[in-house]
Amino acid sequence: HPEASRTLLDTLTAVVIEYMSAQVEAGAQLLQLFEAMGMMIEEPEFDEFALPCLEKIAKELKGRHPDVPLMVFSRGASFANEALSELGFDVVTIDGSVDRSTARGTVGGRAGLQGNYDPRNLIPAEDGSKTAETVRESAKQLLEDLGPQRLIANLGEGLGGKESPELVLAFVEAIHEESEAMIKAAAASS
């Protein structure tokens, strides 16, 4: 039912625009739009049905609130990241399936990146193989792969409840310390 689907999606798009705009009016300083079911939509249908809605939302919100950063996450539909980066979103969130070696090239200079850290690194292993040091090394690898600038170092998927608070803290601290060191080193060498 493509026509009925378009009618429903147009209505939902209008509601999302008003809802997100109201969040800014209530004090939100950043917005993230989720296409949470991207993995359920084949690429041609995504391009035909979802992408026009995402584009309309981005254009309308950026028109109303040009100074409010707008992020987008199309979960499970990383094939759309390049197109999303061309729609005016400031940040494209990438899930764990995205190849870090191509992530920057995909969005170019059009958008920053968020995400991609594997939350399984934060779940203690029975054999003790997950430590603050292994988390630091994997966090450092994320920064080396994606670069510390125009990056919101975050998870590629949400927390599931089995993560160790100590390992989560180790991740946060490692990101702060390692990115600061990388940025200082880059500044000193230029």
C-alpha cells in the first residue's frame, strides 16, 4: 500500500517536526532523530519512503532552529549514511556494523560522526579478559580509526544492562585522556 504508506509517513513526519521543535522551545540544545527500524527496510524502499521524510525533518528543523545541532541515526541502515550526511544533519551516528576505515570518507566534511564503540567491550568476561586497560586500548583504537575531532565517541548500540560500571568509567576516562593527547600531539606537529 505505497500511497497509504506515504500518507501515514507524511503525517508522522509532521508530528516529529512539531515534537522536536517543541523540545528546542523547551530548552533542548541538541536533537537526535532516530530511524530505529532502518534494518527492517530494504535499501530501495528506504530511499523511496524513509529518506524523503528524514530530509523534510532535517530541512524544517534546521530552518526553524539553525543553531541547534541535529543528529541522525538510521539503525541498521548504514547504506544511507552518505545520503543522510547530504541532508543537513550535523552528525551521523554510526552503528557497530560501519567499517571505521570508510566512515569519514562516507560523510566527508559534511557531518561529524557519533558512535561505533562495541558495548560488548564493557561487559566483564568470566576469564577476566575485559579490564580497564583493554577498554582503554579499544577506546584508543576507536579514536585512531575515526579521529578525535568531529567525533562524539559513543557506543554503536545501547547498553544492555550487563556492563560493568567500572569498565564504562574506564571508557569515558580513556576517551577524554586519549583524545586530548591526540589533539595536543596534532597541534604540536603542525
